[in-house]
Amino acid sequence: MRLSQYHLRTVKEIPAEAVLASHKLMLRTGMIRKLASGLYTWSPLGLRVLRKVEAIVREEMNNAGAVELLMPSIQPRELWDETGRWEKFGGQLLKIKDRKEAEYCYGPTAEEVITDFARNEIASYKQLPVNFYQIQTKFRDEIRPRFGVMRAREFLMKDAYSFHLTKDDLAREYRNMYDTYVRIFERLGLKFRAVEADTGAIGGFASHEFQVLADSGEDAIAYSTGSEYAANIELAEAITTATRPAPSETAARVDTPKQTTCAAVAELIGLPIERTAKTICVITVDSESNTDSGDMVMAILRGDHEINEIKLTKAIGEYRLATEQEIRDALGTVPGFIGPLFDGEGNIGPTPRPIRIIADRAAAVLSDFVVGANVPKFHIRGVNWGRDLPEPALVADLRNVVEGDPSPDGQGTLAIARGIEVGHVFQLGDRYARDMNCTVLDETGKAATPMMGCYGIGVSRIVAAAIEQNHDDAGIIWPAAMAPWQVAVCVINPKDEPTVTAAAAALYDELTAAGHDVVLDDRGLRPGNMFADIELLGIPHRVVVSGRGLESGTYEYRGRRDTESTALDHRALLARLA
Ligand code: ATP
Ligand code: MG
Ligand code: MG
Ligand code: MG
């Protein structure tokens, strides 16, 4: 690639809304340009990087035995009605009508479509197991799109869905995908951790997230300093770094490995911690989909059942206050309905009704004003849960964990780090297949409902996450596998010095022929500007071809992390790049 014939436009001025290093650098390098909130154009430069990530994901998925297909990004409402998710998915679902008034959504995920495909395509257990994947644009109408492509509305995801006759076979493929993800993130050169994700009642080995470690990450993870144990703390998406106090500053502590700080939540909902201490009730509706953040509901009830206002507005956006009546209508005036209630998988808090019913109703009624964010499960340590209220069984199971506490597996103590979720694997079980009447004939000729797993990777988010982890003041420092080019050959004064230009072109041709991914910077910029651009772009190797160098038979070489250049002759240069 010759930069003089390419479209590269680096800029100095970037909008103030860019706060993360990755967002700033993707704008400065011109990798992305914003079209509208959460919508970005990938420039030729950005697309090069995106395609490299995509290629590695595709190669490893293929190696793992998954088979690629491509589903439409627009999905008909009827399929979503079959699983009930048209109503339940929440505000992230972008609903569209065509000219005949038929309803569609822009796919935020594709369980319904793949299950529909499977029920038509798979008749017999002999066709199982199978793992279908696609790399396809998704749309989620995020409450707060931000950080550029990190939390966009339109983004590129690799999503895979596997089908199995038995639970054991699902567990085997889950392990296979887990191992594949480890290979993918290792090849991408990222520092990451696989963490236990919030599975609610499913528990066990049913869901893991892959978190790229970065201080700016939106997720908090607890990990053992003495073992492999790690779990997502599930902090609310809406709690920003600014409003999140360090654990040591909070009076409140948190439940389980999946913990959060109550002070942060109090801040989020706009109540001082003293006032919330007796009165918190959190309902999360989770596990209805693998997209865990769109369909959650939070409600706060006072301990004496006198609800004033539910302040969900403060740090969150344009959400109006819920009135007491709305909350009562939503939840029902159930005596004893107070205290932490857990996910939609049937865990019962101190309420006579199954949580699922309440939570679903609440989700429907509250969806106008409730935050669709990851609402953490939490309770306050030592808290008086109200009159006559038994400590819910689940809470008793949960430990209040802060940094330095023993790890749940008994090995080492817990530390807390921040992460960016770049992948998520999940054992779904038979839920979608059941809802959509997807069956296969088993060995005995009976109709059986297949078990499903699903496995997502945020292809476009990975690009931002990698930059978040690999940059300095001068710009991006790409891990080799993701760099737009491996080598930049920089020509000093190409217009005035034809011999230099010819020598640089010859080197470029030679390196390219030898299989290197090379860019020739023949734009004729002044050296300082040219070098600043190449550093900003994060190209691992820079080779300068100048008149002076040619006289002494050397090139000026500099690795992106080097502090100085080295003069290398032709042979030494090839050896360095090998
Ligand atoms: P998050 O917790 O960050 O909202 P999620 O749990 O909702 O993500 P999944 O449903 O697990 O996301 O989707 C699979 C992957 O898609 C995620 O692990 C993440 O890498 C990516 N992803 C999800 N939402 C976005 C987004 N708004 N922008 C970019 N990538 C995203
Ligand atoms: Mg998540
Ligand atoms: Mg989400
Ligand atoms: Mg997830």
C-alpha cells in the first residue's frame, strides 16, 4: 500500500465527548468517523484492523469445527413473539415497520432466527451436534451509546449457536468454545481473563465472559490472587467511573462474587445511603436472553411499604420518576414483598409469588422508565431488612466480598480489576427450542428438544479494547496481529530525491514479496509529521529511507516501543523484521 494513493486523514482536534483513550485515538487516526449517536463509519484504515480481527475469529471458529452462515440483520416480529422477547427484550430492540405495516426488528442477537433455521433444517439427531456462526452487524438501541465503537448501537458481532441432543454434549461444546475463545484472544495479543458471568439460578459452568483488562472498563471483576477463580461483579452500566466510590469508602458491602457497592447504587438512584439502608429492593430480570442488559428491572421499595419516589433519573438519563402507584401496580401489593429478589429463573425472595411472574409483569409495566442497564444484585451488610423479614435464603448463601477477602474457592484472596467484555459464552439449554417447537428425532425415533449454546464475540469492540490496553502518549501500539500494517517504509523527501524514492520502492517491493504487510509512506510529509503519524497509527516497525542512510548503506529502524532508532544495514533489517 502506498499512502500517497490511500485515504489517510489523521486529525488533531477531536470532540470533547471522546474521553477514553481508544475513542480519542480511533478518531485522531481517522479509523472511525461518527455518523450519528452510536453509528460509525469505519474508514479504510479502521476497516483494515477490523478485518484482521474478523479473520482471526473466523479462522479459529472454523478450526474449532463451527460452520459459518449468514442470517439477515432484519428479523420478523413473529419469531420474537414465539419466544416472548418482542415485549420482553426491552428498549434495546429497534422495531421497524415496512410499507405493509409488517413489523420487524433490527437483530440485536439471533437466537430466534437460528432456532427457526434449525427447526427447518435439522430433522435427525444424526445432524447433531452442529455449531452455526455468523459475523454480522447487530443493532442495540443502547441507553447511553458511548466510547465510540466500544458501546455503539450498530456494531459487528460474531455470534454462534450450537445444537445438541444432550446436556453433556452441550457442556462439551461449551468447553470447546471456551478454549477457542482463549486461543482467539491470545492470538490477538490481548491481556484478558475468563470470568464467571452472572448466571443467576443456572449457576455452575453455564456462562463465562471474556474480559480484556483495562482500567477504563465498564465491568468490574473479582479475581483470586491465588487461583484461576474470577467472576463478574456486574456493576451497573449506568454507574460511571465518576460516581463509583472505591469499596473502602463505602459503608455498604456487597453480595457474592457478583458484587457491587451499595453506595454506588445509592448514588445511581439518587438517594443517600442512609435512606436506602432499610429500604432497598432490587429486582433484576435477567437470563431471559443472552443479552443480559436490555431487559432488567430495578425497583426500590421502602421497608414499610410506603414508597415515595423512585428516583431513577439522576445519573442515568431522561428517565422520569416512578410514582408509588406505578410501582405498586407493577409489582402488586404483595404483603412481605420486600428485599432482594433475584433473576427470572425462579429464585424466590421473600414473596409468596414466584419471582418470575412478578418480574415479568414489572418488566412490562416499568419498561418506560426503568433503566435498561445491568442492575447489580446487591444487599447491604448488616442491614435491617425490615419488619419480620427473614433473611432470604439466597442472601444467606452470598458472601459480602471486598478486596482482600478470601477467594470463594479457598485459594488466595480476592482482588478487583476492571474489564471490557469482549466475549460471552452461554449454555442456553432448551429454552429457545422449546418455545419455538424445534425438535429432532432421537435414536429411538422420538421427537426430542435440542439443547443450545450461544457464543458471542464483540468483533468491533475488540478493536477499541485493544487500543485501550495498548497505547502511549504518541498513539496506538498495536499487538502484531491487529496492526493495519506491520512495517512502514518512510521516504524522506520523495519529490526531491528520486534515488531515495526508488530505493524505498525497491525495499517496499522486496518486503512485500517476502510476505510482510508493508505500507510505503511516500506522501512527502516533513519527517517530523510523517513519524508522528506512523507512531499515532501504531505500526510495529518503522524503516526510514533517506539520502544520508543510503550513502552509509543503512536504514533507520525503530520499533514502536523503542525509544531510539538504530541504523541497520540491509541484512540486519531483514533479520529484524523476520
Ligand atoms: P455489555 O454487557 O457490554 O452490554 P452484553 O452482555 O449486552 O454486553 P452480549 O449480549 O453478551 O453483550 O453480546 C456479545 C458481545 O457483543 C459482548 O461480549 C460484547 O463484546 C459485544 N457487544 C455487546 N453490546 C455491544 C455494543 N453496544 N457495542 C459494541 N459491542 C457490543
Ligand atoms: Mg454484559
Ligand atoms: Mg448489553
Ligand atoms: Mg454479555
